[in-house]
Amino acid sequence: MANNPLSKSEKDELEELLEKNINSDSIISRINEIINNKVKEEFSKTEKKYQHLFKNSPLTVVLFNAEGVLLDINESANDLMSIHTVEDLIGLHYRDIWSFNEKNKRLIPIYDRFFEKLLNTGEPSELEFPIHQSEGGAVWVQAYTSIYEIKGKRYIQFLLDDITERKKSQQKLKESREIFKAIAQQSFISITIIQDDKFIYFNEEFLRITGYTKEEVENWAPGEYLKIIHPDDREFVKQQAIKKQKGKDDYIENYEFRGIRKNGKVYWCEIFSKTVIYEGRTADLILTLDITERKLREKALKESEEKFRTIAEQTSIGIAIFQDQRIEYLNHAYADLVGYPYEEVKDWSYLDLAEIIHEEDIVIIGKIFNQFHIHPEKQNNVNYITRIRKKNGQIKWLESTLTRITYKNRDAMLITIVDLTEKKKAEKELKRLNKLKSELLRRTSHELKTPLVSIKGFSNLLTELYSHKMDEEMKAIVDEIKKGSDRLENLIRDILKASKLQSGKIKLEKRYGNLVNIIKTVLNEMKGAIQERRHTIHIDIHEELKTLFEPKRIKEVIENLLINAIKYTPPEGDITITSERTSDLIKLFVIDTGIGLTEEEQDSIFREFGKIEKFGQGWDIGTEGTGLGLYISKKIVELHEGEIGVESEGKDKGSTFYFTLPVID
């Protein structure tokens, strides 16, 4: 009562009672009355303060009696219970309150246990639980419970704090950690977190790279992880860690170093390090990529480049690599071949290269380069021959090859060049000699015609006039003169024909016709030769093989192929004539079971005088001929824009001759 002294009127009243000698019981009764009034007044003031705090508290304040009946609750409960107001709840047992929503019934046994504990022990406690609103989702609350006793009655108070946002944050954090762990465990990158100089997190890739087990790493002492760093790199890695901790500007976040696996093997890794907050404290997040394979490839590439440079500098072939339309590499042979100093050529661009190309070749070379760059999927390797003008003005022939390559991890173009100048000179000289040879043969053939006519004429006249006076030996001599004259006449005819075909002055007289008719005519004319050799002919051709051709010349081609098969197939052989036809091509085959051809013979058989000599090798075959028949056939087929060729698996395995003609309607 020291803080609540009697008022002046109360003091005066008590003094008056004392002066009037009122008995002590009356005075004590009055004093008690005054004191009770004071107590009630103080209690009323306290209650008002409590009610003010109760109503305006940001927390939901709930008061139950010992039986679990709700006595009072402040207005904050409206936010928790949604459509149920305070008036709806007061006077209800907590079992009834939590039964409003089916999802909240699970709270009833929880409250039962807490009430029992509080009533038995009287100890305050805390718990978290979700309240499912009548409308909307769940609200998470943290409850602080305590028990009070007033006038012999016990009351239980709940302070409910809405922690929904905190729970959401915790859930997001949990999900983030789970996602992080899921990603980390599946990652091909080693992920570790170092705190207090120990690994507090590491994924499976870290264990795979280092070769240690989970239990071994978990039991490492602080700093023990340094043993997985190569001794030669350990100090560097430690210095980077110290610089990062001190916030030095020259700290390197990303670098490479060597590590040592548990089995002692050395590996290369690339590290990315960053300071992060983990569990409320700073830590080092370390991302490590095993780059051992990359390092091995880089080493192999470096060795390969060194070998390439060694070979490139030793070869006589010019080699240059262009990238971004400029030379990135060239060997000295390239500079020597183009006829410019190395120091000058090494800085060339496409334009500089174009300036040395002969003016008559620049347009076609420009088209080749454009096609090479515009259609990379079609042209990966391109060969071309061109002339260049050296610095001293001399003309040089070069054969160049363009190839797409990857150089220093980027697209590039490799150009190789070979000097063809001497070859071109030789080809020019060969053409001159061939022309001279052809002219000589032509003139010689013409000169031989006149005496040959005389020889043949007098041989025939001699036989006609004096046959009756000749004995058998003389007749045989005259007969040999006739045969020799015929062979010489055939040779002269073939030489003149070949010379004419070679000159390119022949103009074909094409007609639309059926090749089948030509084949039948040739077979009919050669029936005697076929029967003489006792060959079997097999015909397997289409009924119609129509196209545009000169009948006389194509007949000559078929004759030459069939004669060749008849002569070079031993008696009683098989000869097959067959055909193939597509929408744009006719292909005719003459297949024999003859003596076959070697690869070398296949290469030479269509050349001038490319006759294959088989005399005296044990075969019963014909050996007569000029050696010009297949050469003439080749020229005729080429004039028709077709192709001719031969296939053979070798000696005694027969041959397949064929030629094609384009289908022209």
C-alpha cells in the first residue's frame, strides 16, 4: 500500500473516529473497508491494462480453463480461423473447435497431450502446428503455453504466433537444398563446401575423382584435404585460399592444378572457388572439373602439331593454313613455290594470294573459292590447277588442294601446293610428239597404200594367170603374200581411222535406233568365227535399247568387243552378251570365260597399240590384230559421251568388257 497512500478525506475520517473514542472494532472495520476499496481500485486498473494488452497483442492470446473450455481469445484469432469469429469460439471445448474443419481434427490428440503435461508438471512448453482455415489454406503457428492459478483455479494460456512465412521460407530453403543435392549428386563436376578447414559437403563426383570413400573424407582432420593436391602445386593452392580469405585483389577464382588420387595417380583439375554463406556462416564453395582427358588431348595435340611442323618444314610440298581469310601458318616450301620471301608471304590475305594468280585463271579460281566457302557440306576437299606469276615475273604451274580443318579449335582452310611446271612442260612436249607421231603414221600409211595396191594387184594377177604352172609351194608363197597384204591393209586402215578419231575432226551422223538390231547383225556376221572356235553364245538383252547413235561406228565397237572375246577365249568357251537400262543410261556387257587380264593389262588395253601379247603362253587363242581396235572403240564411245571399260579378277578368270551410251530421245 506504500504506493497507494490514503487520501486526505480518508485520513480525516479516521482521525475523527479516534477523537470520538469509537470502539476499536469499528475503527478496524472501517480501515478494512478502506483497504478493500483500494485493492479493488488497483485490481481494476491492472485488469484494464491486461485487457488493453490482450486486445491489441499482435499474437493470438487464448485462455482455457483446466477442462479445456475456451474462456477468452483476442481478435487476432479471426485471422487464424477465417470465417469463425471470436464469439463463435468462446465457451467451446478445444475438441469442438478443432472439429469445425476435418483437417484440424489431428490437433485434438496433440492438445490432449499438452494439457495433460501442463496440468501434471506446470512447466511451460512450445509446439508448432498448422491450422487449416475454413476458407483458404493452412496457417502455421508457433504456440507458447503456460499455466496460471488464480483463486485456486488453474488456467492455461496459449500465445499463438503466425509463422507461415517463416515456414514457407524454410520449405523453400529445404527444397533448394534438396535440389542442390540432387543436382550435385548427378553432376559431372565435383562439388564441395569447406568450412572450418574441413569438408562439410561433397558429392559423388568428388569421391570418384579422388578415389576416397565417404567415411574416409568425413573423418579427415582440419586441413587434411591438402594431401589430395600435388606437392608441386600445393603451395600455390594454399596461397590462393589465403588471398581469398583476406580479400586480396590478386586472388584467382579459376585456375588449374594437379591432384593426387588415393591410389597415387596424378590427375589434372580445373577449380572454381567462391565464398558463400552456409548454415549462417561463411564457407568456400569449390567446383572442380576433372580435365585429365583434356590435358592428355592437349598434350597429344601439341605433340601432333610439333610433328606436323617438323614434317611440314622438311617436305617439298607447300603448306599454308588460312583462318579469317589470312595466313595463320605456312612452311618455307610454300613461300619458295610461290616465289616470294617467307617474311612477306606469312602476312598474306586472300587478296594478296589472288594478286599472284594468272589473269586467265583468276575468274575460275574465284568461283572455286566461293563454292568451297558457300557449300561446306558439299565440298570438303577441292583440287585445282592454276598458273601463278612469281615475284620475278616467271610463270609457274601449281596443283593446289583445299581442305577444311580445325585449327586452334576454330574452322580453317588448309592449302597444299605442288609444282607442276616441269610436268606441264613434259605434257606439252608429249602432246607435240603424239601429234608428230600421228602425223607420221598418217603420212606413212598413205605412202604405203600405193605400193600395197600394186603388191595385192600383182599377187592376184600372178595367181590368175600362172596358177596352173605353179606347184603347191609356189601357191603357198603367193598366198602368204596376199595374207600379209591384207594384214598390212587392215593396219593402214586402223591407223588412219585412229588418226582421224584422235584429231577430233570427226562429226558423228547420229540416228535414233535400236541397239538390239546392231547386236543381232554383228552376231550373224561372226557366226562362222564363233562356230570355228566352238564357243557358246548366251544372249540376255532387253527387247529394245533405243537411243541416238551412229549405227556404223557403234557396230564397229560391238564388233571389236566380240572379236576380242572370240579370239582370247580358248575353244569351247562361253560368251555372254547382256544389258542394263536406266532412265538415262544404256549399258552393254560382253562377258567371256577367256584368259583374263591383270590389273596392269586392264590399265593399258584401251591405249594405242595396247594389244596384250599372249603368244607362246600355252593358250589356244588367236593373236592376230593391230592393237588399235579397242583404242578406236574407246574414242568412238567417248564421242557418243559414253564410257568404256573392262573388269577381270585375273589370269584364267575371264573378262567383262562394257560400254555405256546416254539415253537420248
